Amino acid sequence: MKRKNLVILAGIIWIFAGLKVSAIGIDDFFNLENKVLLFIPISAIIYFLFFLKIFSPMVDKNIQRIESLSKDNIKLWKFLDKKSYIIMILMMSFGIILRKFTHLPLTFFFVFYSGLGLALFSAGIKYFFKLIRGELLDA
């Protein structure tokens, strides 16, 4: 598999994850009783900026790691490294536990999941911008 394809796969996975997480947050918004509170969208933007600041460098590091892979016999699952798989599993587990076993208000879930999902989506788009701008070795 070409390194370019790993970057495309990583971008697709991040975008898909972002859409799924955002959908959870948006669904919670429609279940809120009081939707006119101005702080709710502002808080979601703050979460978005916070997570984007974390995810954007992760994308750059992942692309550098993918580019450092030998061109011969690159495996499909190498689009992430072991540490990233562990982080992904922990984040998903934490999210499931948070929703199933806590009694936090829907406002929290809307704000948190919307900001997180948009940041994941944006980070996924960054993979494709790097491809389009020709910043990859065998793109």
C-alpha cells in the first residue's frame, strides 16, 4: 500500500469519527429544553479550539511517521501507530462510560461532543489539505 493511501485512510477515519461524535452532540442539543442560552455555542467553540490545538500537531506527527515508513509492504493498519490506537480506545471507552454511567446534563454533552467532533473533523480535513498541497513524498 502506498503511503499516500495511508494518509487518505487516516483522513477518512478522522472525518468519520468527527461526524459521528458531532452527531451525538447535535442530537443532545435537540433534546435540550432551553436552547437559547448563548453560552452553549460559545462553550462548544472553546472545546473545538482546545481539541484542535491538540489534534492538529497529532496529524502532522502522524503524516511524518507515515512518510518515514519503508515503501515496501506497508500494512493497512499502519495508518496509526500503537500509541494512537491506545488513545483512540481510551477516548472511546471514556466517552461510553461518561454517557452510560454519569448523570451529567445534556448541555455538557452537546458542548463537549460538538466541540470534540468538529475538531476531529477538521483534523481529518487537514490530511487532505496536505495531500492537495503536495506535501507528501509519494503523493
